Amino acid sequence: MTPSDKALVPFVSVDHMMQLIHHVGLDDMLRGLADYIADDFSRWELFDKTPRVAAHSPEGVIELMPTSDGISYGFKYVNGHPKNTVDGLQTVTAFGLLADVDTGYPVLLTEMTMLTALRTAATSALVARALAPKEATTMAMIGNGAQSEFQSRAMQAIAGITHVRLYDIDPAATAKCAANLSQSGLNVTACASAEDAMVGAQIITTCTADKAHATILTDNMVGAGVHINAIGGDCPGKTEIAPAILERGDIFVEYPPQTRIEGDIQQLAADHPVTEIWEVLAGHKPGRTSDKQITIFDSVGFAIEDFSALRFVRDRINGTPFFHPLDLLADPDDPRDLYGMLNRAKA
Ligand code: NAD
């Protein structure tokens, strides 16, 4: 694309996204995304922030996630439909757009199903690096669906995890995850129960999908000193962690106005104390303060992480063949002659 093609918008398809990931390398892409997210979290206060706009239905939710740093504007469209996998569809799919604030012109349109899995995993690992016990080597991975391998690989690449212990209510999901991770360098163990998966784990990731107040972790399962990376409780009425664990631990969140609606803390009082994770990453607030402390990252996914991922992709596709120039914006020679352009198209 050249400057005269400025009305053509780079579009990254799923196929191109997969090629980009292999071109960059999965580990480097996860680390790169974590760096971009850390960079944007360090600028947290200058972003426009709002809880995402959610349209709920009996089987799922469709959400829009906008934000801007005053220079660029981004949004993601994402769904969450736990029953989709029964029909051969993904639980979570997404696409997103980045635009130039000065002109309002889009500068990138991209698939974000793959990208969401990577950015969620990069965020989890960035947070675990700050909150998990320093000597953490083992993660329990509960829920072995679409996100699980990405979560495991990011914890390996960014947080020093060498062992993952897998559990899912569906043994086929665990077998799939174990097979996919077999060449990763991780030491992988398939477990028969969530309790078994947690044996010797310093990090516990819950990444299940159920449109219900599920209790994946009960109070008696969680001992002192662990870090819980709670991914799957991300919607009103959809939680994973027993309230008693939340009461015992210290809770870290992305954006409290959104997490209080969507996260596991929807089960707690509206004024229950939480720490915003950007403040820990920026060095303003302490993270883990003792060996006995239970730290809980009540992750729901926030728009700034998607904005970081969009920035990363925009920067990395430059000079590559991993996008299509998309004829998305009308571009009449005379900007006020849109009608004339339509007339000429008829001829
Ligand atoms: P998925 O449907 O592919 O996988 C979910 C897995 O959880 C399935 O294999 C299912 O069998 C398993 N499961 C369900 N109930 C369980 C239980 N009680 N114990 C153990 N396993 C159980 O979904 P996915 O794409 O991997 O997403 C997982 C969850 O993460 C979803 O709830 C999704 O909304 C959420 N998510 C959160 C973020 C975030 O930023 N926090 C981002 C993406 C996805």
C-alpha cells in the first residue's frame, strides 16, 4: 500500500494472523504483546475508559469494547456463548478496529479470535510475573478449552512456568490440550480432578465456560501462598471462585467499574477492596507482600489490552504480506462529491 491508497484499510484475516504469529514466533509474540500491554497500562490514566457495552441473551453475550489514548481509537466486538462448542462453534470469537483520532479513519481491521487468546494469555502471565510466588514453576490449568494452550505457553514464556497440570470435566479437552502442548517444552500432566491438578501448583488458572455461578474452586481446595488467575468468570451470573476464597485473598482487577459487574467479585459487596493491577505494574502499589498471601487476578478482559494488541499488529504487519488492503472507505476525488462518485460507478 502507498500513501495514495490511504482509503484502503489493512485487513488481517484469520489466515494472515496465523501466518503473522508463526512469522514473529509464538513466544516472541506473547512477550511483545505483554510489553505493549505493560506500556499502555503505564499510561492508564490518559485513556478513555468505560465498562464494555454488553447485550445479553439466554445463551450468551455480545460485547463492544472501546477505548482511546487521544491519538488512536480502538474497539473490539466479542461474543461469549458457552454452548456454541456443542454445535462446532467457538465460545469466543472477535474482530477489532484501530482508527486515527485526528481523521477518524480506520488504520487496521483485524480478526481478534486468535489475538484475544494471545492478549488474554499475555495479560495473565504479565500479572502472574508480578503477583505469583517468585519460585513458581507449576500451574494448574483448569478448563482445557480454546484458551488453555495459550495460557500455558504465555506462563512458560513470561512467568517461568515449567510444569502444567491439566483438568477439564471433558477428558477429550484435556487430551487435546496435552497433545497440543507435547512439543512445547512444558512438562504436562493430565489430572483426574481439579484437586489433583492443584497438587504442588503455585499458580492456579481457572478458564472454564459455563453460563452459571459455577464453583470451580471451593474454599478447602486453596491453600496459603498461591496465585489464582481467574479467567472464566467474566459475565454477570458467570463465576468460578467460591466467595470464601475471595474473602481470604487479595484481589487484583483491571478496571473496577467493569469487574464489579462481570468478575468473580460480583459475588462480594460493591465496596469490597480491590487493587487496580496497572498500579502494581507501574510500581505505585505493592503486589505480593508475603509468602502466605493468596493473590487473585479476577480477569475479565479490558479494552486497553485489546488496544495494545491492535497497536502491536498494526506495527508488526508493516512490510509484511500478512494483510489485504480493504476497500472499506468511500474515497471520491472531490470529498464533497460522493453522489458524483456513485453516478460515475454506474457508467
Ligand atoms: P471453551 O468453551 O473453548 O473451553 C472451556 C472449557 O471449560 C471446556 O473444555 C469445558 O469442558 C471446560 N469446563 C466447563 N466447566 C468446567 C468445570 N466445572 N471444570 C473443569 N472444566 C470445565 O472456552 P474458552 O475459549 O477456552 O474460554 C474459557 C473461558 O474464558 C470462557 O468463560 C471465556 O468467556 C473466558 N475468557 C475470558 C477472557 C478474559 O480476558 N478474562 C478472555 C477470553 C475468554
